[in-house]
Amino acid sequence: MNNDDSRALVKYYVDLAEKRLVVNPLDPSPNGWSGQDFAAGMAAMSQWGYWFSAMAESDVTRGKVVMLPAPTWAGQRRDPTMTATGWVITAATKVPDAAWKVFEWYMGGQPAIDRAMSGWGVPALNSQMNLLPQQSDFQKKCYNVLQGELALNTPPLQFNPFIGEDVVLNAFNKYLDMYLRKSIKFDDLIKGMTTEVNQAIKDGISAAL
């Protein structure tokens, strides 16, 4: 990780952890993840997508919560989809027709309709967009924010196909723990992360051959 921008990004999150502004290995989430902390009224802010609107307004937070557009970095409005989007069917499946029937049902049938009506994510089908809830003031504001973000038409982030989405985070948390305990320096954190992630990529490539 010799890229200055990458180092600055890691330092940004390290600084947040040092100031105890975010959950970290030494100050973990009391409920398992920040979304539940927010719904329980234990966190002032949580950064998730539109789908979180379905649980953000709990009995504890009702009337006290608002959804904001994505943060703006370097003066450019963008809001890329990051994770938890859609479904895939492996090309190696031995039952492609059956797999497609399940896919079509879950992503376009009644389960998709139920999710849309509850606000649990943006529908994959344009024909289901009108099902998104707009009854309460909170739901109306969330819907308006969503329309503004969709209008940005930001391309999705591209991830390394040879590692899982938790590889970088797990490596970061491992060395962040040591850094917060004052047992390593920031450069050691960067080096350790880089080594582990690079090895995971190599292992992933080998497994794919």
C-alpha cells in the first residue's frame, strides 16, 4: 500500500477509532453492529443505504431520525453501490433452470414485492419502484433522498474478484487492535494489512486455477 491516497484513507479511519468516534476492536458495538446500535438509540449516526430506512425508525428513535444524502468527497457528488446488491448464479450450477426459477421468484416475485413495500432496499425492477413506502414523513424524506442519489447514476465500486468482502476489513481490524494498544506504529499497520491482503489475493488466484 504505497499509494498516498490509500494511506490517507486508512489514516482517516484510524483517527476516528483513536478518538472513539466509531466502533473498533477496543470499543466494539454493544449490539453486534452499528445499525442496531442506532435503532436502539445508542449511536448518533450510522452510514448505510436506503434499505436501512426499514429499521432506522424504531420505537426508540421514532420522530428523531433523518436520512441524509451520501457524504461529498473532494467536491464531487457520487454515491456508488458498495455491497449487498442483487443475486448471482454460478456458471457451474448443475441445475440452471431451477436456479433461475428461484432467482426470478426471489428477485422479482412476492419476496421482492414485500421488500419494496417495507422499504427494505431499492427494487431491481423499475415496475416495483412505486411500491416504496411514502406514508410517514420519514419515509417521504427517505424516498426523496433516494431519488437524488439514484439521479447521480454513479458506477458501482469494483472489487478484487479473488477475495471476499471481509478480507480487507478483517486485516484492518487485526492490525488496528495492535495499533490502538500501542504495540505497533501506523507504518506497521499498513505493512501488515498489505501483506495479508496480498497473500489472500494470491490464495484466491491459486484456488481459481
